[in-house]
Amino acid sequence: MTTTAAHGGALPLAGIRVMDVATVIAAPYCATILGEFGADVLKVEHPVGGDALRRFGTQSQRGDTLVWMSESRNKRSVTLDLRKPEGVEVFKELITKTDVLCENFRTGTLEKWGLGWDVLHALNPRLIMLRVTGYGQTGPYSDRPGFARVAHAVGGIAYLAGMPKGTPVTPGSTTLADYMTGLYGCLGVLMALRHRDLTGEGQYVDAALYESVFRCTEELAPAFAMYGTVRERQGSSHNDFACPHGHFATKDGKWVAISTATDKLFRRLAVAMGRPELAASSTYGEQKTRLEHRHDVNEIVRDWCGSLTREQVLEKCYATDTPAGPLNNIADIFGDRQFHARRNLVAIDDPETGESIIVPSPVPALSETPGSIRSLGPRLGEHTDEVLTEILGMSPAQIADLRGKRVI
């Protein structure tokens, strides 16, 4: 499968073959990123129903969901029943010709099917295997099922989301931990590929949903260990380190985010508000003073924002280089010139329905070999015959026999 960059050269991961036998988002997201930058990604699915992500979210005209079509971009779908001996044998053959395997079955599942790390590593010592679970491959919780919502709770960020003394809320998206772990998994795979370049040896990457969440909790761990500090919910204002530093409603019923992490930045905000005296040393010019009087300071900013429209607040902040921005909903994003300038939204045609589907573009942006979206999520089993013929050299009769046995 040819993968080229915009200037005609090869994408950085061209020549790398990835098998994605995982489901939903976490491990598959790692495979998606690898595919955006040139890897040939084989999406291995059960012949009946396939990946549950096909039914998660808003249904498209084609029948699969929009999240499937977006997040399974650039992949080739191969159906294979790993619970049948013939399916296991085909899978093992493919493993010998694979660089990276992504899986997120419950701990021990592949081992029950005779496809654990020891077996696969023996078949292909150069194989890199990403294993995503809720709690990792080891530890007293390793056999528990894992979901992103639970990982947000266990990892410590769900406790912090919400208004003070109120019910903890979902931190943005129910799938945040899945995407975070897919990113960490991708980072691990790339480091493992680099190690293989140097030594010729493969290894497995053990990624846990809760660990990805916990890794993004700033100073929670050292602050508790040193001072016994337990951070509580702070609502729209994070007041431990800076003030004002939060979300403020505007006159037109919209919201802005304002961040003044230093005294210099607060002076800019004071000028933007037309009240430079607020930044004097005798008032709120020092961060320590602002934190001690955070309620009063936030009230001043809240009143100012509430007297103007969002556009007016942002114009005044931008004019003084005060860090601020709109709280965008998706309609705002579609109208935001920054997103358009950087082509963060890409329209991809679905040849089957004739629809043009807009999806987020690959990130990060590489100057010479940027990632690309060559196709949307495939139909179930769309590439089974192609892959078995191309990679394993199977004949039409062999493929027909597997299909007759419902292995594919």
C-alpha cells in the first residue's frame, strides 16, 4: 500500500505494517495515528458485527457511524475469527509479516486464545505489541474491565471536575482517557521502533487507561506527599497558582477564558479593563495578594466581562496581549479562522455514498512529511481478500474455504 507525503516522497512510517485487533478507541487510536503518517494498518475484526465502534455515535448514510468513519481512517478491514483454530493460524501467519500489533482485550484474553506475547514474540522477535487495558498487565486490579469514564475516576481528574462541593462531572469527554492512552501508546510504539532499529529486538508496550490520566495531574502527587494537600473541585476558576485564571460569562450569554499567571499579565488585563490602578502594588499588583483576595478579584473580572459581549471582551484582551480566548462549541470552531488557516478541518469524500465528511486533520504538523487522510473508515471485511492474497499469497480457493468455515 503506497503512502506518500504531499511533496511526493514517502511518509515517515511507510513500510511499517500495523495490525489493529483492538476495539473502540484507545489502542485503535494509536493505529490511526500510525496510519496517518504512512503505516499500512490492517483492521482485524470479527466477521459478525466487527468493531463495536461501527455502532457508537451518529449513524452515517452508509450505515457505519461517523466516529467509525473518522477514527478508522486509512485502515484496511480484514475479518478473522480468532476463536477458531483456522483463524488463529491465519493470524499467526500475518504476525510474521507485521511490525506492530495493537490490542486492548481484557488482560489474559489473547493468552486464552494461544496468542499471548510469548507466542507472538517467538513467531516474530521483531514484533512490537501495544497492550492497552484499564489497569495494565500487572497489579491487583489487572483483571478488572477498564473504561475511560472509570479511568477518569481512578486516575484522579474526575474528582476535580465540577463546582466546589458539587457533584463531580465528566471532564470534557467520556472518551478522554481513551485518546490519552492511544497517544501514550503511540509514543511507546515509536520508541520501541527506534529501539528495534538499534537492536533488532521487539518488545511490548503496557499502557493503562488510569495511568494516562494520572500522569496529567500536575503537582497533585508531590503536594500531597509533602504537605498532605488534597485539591478539591474549584469550578471554572483554578485558584491554586494564579488569579484571575478561569472562565467568565459575557453579556451575550457566551463565555471567555482568561489566564493571568503572572503579575505582568495581570497588569495587561487591568489596562484592558480600563482600570490600571488594580495592578498597583497597593491593590492587587502581586500574585500573593490576588490569591489572598481571589473572591474579590474574580468578582471584578466577572462584572467587567458581564458588561460586554464576548467579542468586545476578547478585542480588549487581544489589544493588550492578555491571554484570553472564547469557550468554543463545535459551531464556533467551524467558524474560527485559526482552525481554517491550519486546515484543522478536512473534508473527505466517501465514494460509496458521495457524501463529503468533515473530520479533524492529523496532528502534529510535520514540515516535510505531514500526515494524510487517504480514506475513511472501511466497510467490514472490505479488504479481506486483498490482504490475504497480497500478504499471505492465498489462492481464491483457500480464501473461499475460510469463508465457507466462517473464519473470515
